[in-house]
Amino acid sequence: MAPRRKPPKRNAPARSRMMFYSRSAVCGLCGVTEAELAVWEAEELLAPARLLERDNRFEPLYDDAALQRIRLIRTLADDLEVNLPGIDVILNLLEQLQR
């Protein structure tokens, strides 16, 4: 009888890397316009995860959590026709539920 082989060691789970997306990439991924993003940021419904300085200008970068939030805002605004103050209330309630 042949000796039993040990199963290969599994690598520890890879640490999840933070992915950041440019404004134009976010617009393409989420189906929104840059103008919509600007309005949502002005209304403080959304904030970029980071700002990248490039040629003395700051480019907003968004993470996966921001993408989920953008998709939620878009659904509320476009599909459910909730106005911006209503979206703000819903987002605040959802944040409180997650605590």
C-alpha cells in the first residue's frame, strides 16, 4: 500500500486589494453621467474615497463601496423616482440600520 500523500497547503486567503476607479470608469460601470455624480457629491449623497493629485488638479477616485452607493442612488432616483432629499433620508436610515 502506497503512503498517503498530504494535501497541498492552501495559501492563506489573498488580502483583498482596494480598487479605485476614476470618475469616467465609474460612470461607465454604473450607467450614470459625470453631471449626476457632481450633483450627488454637491448634495453630499456621495464622496470619493480618495483624491489623486495630477498636474496640480485633484481627480476623485471611488472604491467598491462608492460604486454600490452610486448604483443604489441611481436606482432610487431613476427607477423609483425618489427625489434627492428623499434619497438622503433613505441613505441615512440604511446607515443607521447597519450600525
